[in-house]
Amino acid sequence: MNPLKQRLAKGELITAAWAEMGSADSAELMVYAGFDTIVIDGEHGIGYLDQWMHMARAVEAAGGNHILRLPSGDPTLIKRVLDHGFRSLIIPMVNTVEEARVILDAAIYPGHGGGRGYGSPLGRTTKYSINENYLAESRDDLFLMLQCEHHIAVDNLKDIAALDGVDMIFVGPNDLAGSIGYLRRLGEKPVQDLLERIETTARENNIALASITGARGNWAECRDKGYRLLAGPADVLELVNAIRKAAAERDAQLA
């Protein structure tokens, strides 16, 4: 089974870092530096399938696990990335049960609850046909997270999360805030109230939640609010902050 799903089943908190730069070296470095789970950001980050593949191989070689956030719930793209060996996915902007069903149909094979196109023996997901058990294992191996990042999605959260095959809801606080007119104002009461509403719905309906750190506090505060997976630092921002700090130290020393 997917090791991330195994860890969640044991009650572990999964902590992750974002790979935004399309760099296999950056993704590998973050694993060695202490983050064993890397979210490859195909929605806002640099790169497409070939680069995602290089990054995934680098993460695996360093001993880590990867999660791929796709740019959309396009069924053709879902099929492609699954055949290429990705097993943990975040799908953004899922607002309705109908949208979620399209995603599930694309991700799960017939006979297991979906309509995924069959071609896995040709790809990396079966070790190029060497793993003859993949078809039987694929349903349990898939770790599928759908993003709740619009007030409409909050209204439909219980029904979306109840669909068979949805493993976790990933809360996107920035777009969620934007959907009610508060973009980049995460501390405002209407945004915090909406996030609390999500958390209450999750507690009452046994829904596993993921998100980023910051909107609801630090790592420990988010964990204590019920989040099971948290994504924190991003390679591009860590690099920018480090270089800006170095430049400020240079300027101070040369003043």
C-alpha cells in the first residue's frame, strides 16, 4: 500500500515541503535536509510531466515520498500521471460532487468503481509490466486529495468527502479567502470563520483534512485543530528569503 496512506492509518501527522522550481535537485535536497514528503506543484510551479517525473525519481532516490498537485482535474492528465507512476495526487478547485465524480471515474479502474483507461503495463506504474498485481492493488494504493478552496466547496464538503475514493480534503485557504472577497487577508474573521466551519464539519463527519501552515497557526496549532497532512516551506520562497537575508547582511557590513 501507498506508504503515506499507511502512515495516516497509524495516526501519524505527515509534514511536507513544496517543490515549485521544477528542479529535481531542489526536490532531492529538501528530502536530505529533513522533509521526507515533497509536494510537486504542477498547478503553480514550474514544469510539466517530464519534469515532474525527474523530480519524483529524485525524491524516491533520496528516500522520500512525493505528492503531485495537478493543474486541474482533467481526466486525460489524471490517466497520464497515474500510468507514469504517481500514486498520491492533489486535485485543485473541486467545488461540487459532480466534479469530484469525474475525477474519481478517471482515477479508478472499471470493476473498482471507476472508468480509468487501461494501459498501465506500458508505463512506470507497473514497473513496465513487471508488477502483475498492479490492477488488483491500484485502488488501495491510490491516495487522492481534493482541494476545498471556494465557499461553494465548503457548502458541499460533507457530500464530496463521503464519495468512495476520496481519501482527504486539502484546504486551500488563500483561494478560499478570495472566493469571499478576502484574498491575502487570511486573518480576517470571515475567513477564519469559514476555516473553522470546515474543521467542524470534518470532526463531525470523520473527514481527514490537509492544508498549508500559517492560515490556522503553526505546525502544532494546525495539528491540534485536526489537520493530518501539512505542507509548509516552498523551495522558491526559502531561496528568495535566504538570498535577501544574505544581501541585507552584505549591505550592513559594507555600510
